[in-house]
Amino acid sequence: MLEFASVVNAVECAIEMQRSLHDRNASLPESQRMAFRMGINIGDVIVDGEDVQGHGVNVAARLQALADPGGILLSGDAYRYVEKKLDVRCEDLGERELKNISRPVQVYRLNAITDTEPAADAMSLPLPSKP
């Protein structure tokens, strides 16, 4: 669990962490690979000693549990902060009911790897000489 003063910084960090893990895993056997799920939300965080809690933390934890291995999920609130500030594409997954959260949460999927890298089996096409 990490707390950031800026949701933009949180998303940038999550992307970099997922890319680093992807690169590290590429050279490892399947049994030694690590794949993290990440959930990002913006909201109240209460720090109590070394413990963090609050609605914002609960939503982020629920999103993390829903994410695919190697994936990042954003709440609608977090997405609205980063959509115009970062060059990332997110897939709208709709509203989701989350455990112990009173209202449905809008969820967006951001895949840190596929947004910037072509798939390994994708054909490479020559670039045209004109736009």
C-alpha cells in the first residue's frame, strides 16, 4: 500500500512498476515470475501509526483484488484526474459493486504493458512514406 500526494504520480509509478516487472519477468522461468495487481483511487486516507485506512484505501484495495495479474485498475475519480494529464488509454469497465462499499464504483482498466508495446505476435508493417 502506497500513499501519494498526486494521483498522477501514483499512476506514473504504477505504470513504471508494471513495466519493470514485465521486463524482469521476460528472462525468468514461469515459476519465478511475479505479477502484481494494482488498484488506484483518490479519496480519504487516515494514517494511524503504520496503518492506513479510510474509504479511499478500501476502494483501492477492492480494485486491486479485481485487477488482472500485471494490470492496473483505476476508480472513476482517479481516472478523471489523469485522463487529460497522461497519455494513457483506459478501458471503461462500467460500474462495479465492491465488497463493503455502499455505492457502485466506476472502474477503468489501464494496462501498462500493452498501451506502449506491440504484442509479441503482432506483424510489423512498413511505415508509409507519406502521412
